[in-house]
Amino acid sequence: MLMFRLLSRLLFFVLLLGVTQAFGQQKKAAFKVVPLGIRGGLDESNLSGYLVAPTGSDNYVSLDAGTLHYGLRKAVENRVFEAAPGEVLRNNVKGYLISHPHLDHLAGLIINSPDDTPKSIYGLPFMIQVLKDKYFTWQSWANFANEGDKPTLNKYQYTYLKENEATPLANTELQVRAFPLSHSSPDQSAAFLLQHNQDYLLYLGDTGADAIEGSDKLQQLWQEVAPLVKNGELKAIFIEVSFPNEQPEKQLFGHLTPRLLMSELEKLSKLTGTTALRKVPVVVTHMKPSGDNVQKIMAQLKEGNRLRLNLVYPEQGRMLTF
């Protein structure tokens, strides 16, 4: 009887140790994301902008910057940050990755520039050229950058990204690769693949579907990230859906509908396998809030989600972890 009790206790501790180790081996979230703006138009207080940092770091980079200060204020109200919005902007936002030069993706950067601190603006050359020629000029705004109209105030450093080339993001633990997108051809946009160690997060600026744009930009991107999906290294995809399915193709202006998004993700699933893709949260961005568009888009995404993907709808000022 004594031997039976000793063996029972030993078995209990072995099982307990196994459970503890199993829980201990669960991988922690790799990234934290603070949505500063989630919509695609009309409401100037809620335009595209997402802060991203590795878990455990407070060194953020902003993916687009349509809205900054109001989004930071909402984040402070939700206790994401303890400091005042202006202090977070100056001290914790270390740089800006701008996908394309439309105002709903960079208005917050321009308006907040007088109160900002020195940092880098990253983008593909076409984006920086527009920012330099049209916005940071002494005719439309003070030139806070290091190139363009004289005098240059040199607060912002333009960093020209090269397609599919890894670039460290200054004063953060992140690096990025940029990929071109077609946004109402011949207009351009970009996707950013952020990396920290062996973890990745993919953010797409505005983009049309390949079939509508007469392009293969999304297919090329899917081929690039498919191995990351299969290896469990891609932690989230941020991608736009601007209009409901009723929007005529000629009036999409380089954007996606629920039907077109699902068609593109089905192409990705053929490269990754559906099971692997289901493990990657798909964060829906840039819904245009005219009328009841948001409700329509969400209902149509639910109905059209034949792959049973994990769709995520961000809320302004509320942190997400992946």
C-alpha cells in the first residue's frame, strides 16, 4: 500500500511537471499594435494609422499616419499609454512607414509635425517624392524634412526603401521589407513586412485586386509571404476592404470589396494550405463609413468567408496583440 501511494504521488508530480512545461512552452505574442485610425474616409479623426512594436518594447513605428493625436488620445483613455498623447508621439513613436501619399494616410503626420521630434519617414521612392514635392514645401506647409524646398528644417529624415530589401528601423527592434502594390493603376501603394527575430507582421496600404488592376502585385506578395504562413512565422495580415460588394468595379478606385478580398485570400491559401492560413489573423482595415457601408462590409465578409479565416475588426485606441 505504501509503495502504491509513493508511485501515485510520483505519477502526479510527473503529470504536473508535463502540464507546467506545456503551458510554459506556449509562445507569447510577438507584436503589439495600437490602432490610431481604422477608417478610409470622411471622419478626419479616424483615418489609417497603426502603431507597432515588439512585445516588451515601447519603441513603436507608425504604419501610415492619417490620424495621430486623436488616436493617441483614445489610446490614453483606454489606458494603453500612461503618458499624455503628445509625449507618446514625441518619445515612443520612432518613425513613420507611409504606404502611399494620399492624405488619409499621412495627414496626421503633416499636422503634428511642428510638435514632433526628429525621426525617420520611410517609404518607396514614389511616396517620398510626392511628400517632398507637394506637402513639405514652403508653399503648402513648412519643410520639416531634410530634402526639398529650402530652408530644410531637418526634423524628418527621408529613408528611401528598396523593394524587398530589409531595412532596419532606427531606434526600434524592427526591420522592414517593402513591396509595391497597385492602387488604381498607374497609382501606386506599398505593403510593409515587419520583422522581429523570426516573427513577421504584414501591413498592406490601399490596394486593388490583381484582376481589376491588371496587375500581379498581390500574387507576387502572396508568393513571398506564403512560406512564412506555412512556418507559423506570419502573425497577422492587415488588409483593406473599402467598399461593399455593390460598388461598381469602375468606381473602386484601387480598393477591395469583401468578394475581392476573399478571392485574393483564396489565392494565398492555395500557396499555404487552408489550415495554415486559418492560424493567421486577418485584420480588416480602411472601411469607408459612408451610410451603412461598414455594416454591409462586415456582413458580406462573414457570408463570404468560406475558408473560415480569423477576421479581426480593430477598434480605435484599443491594443491588439499577435
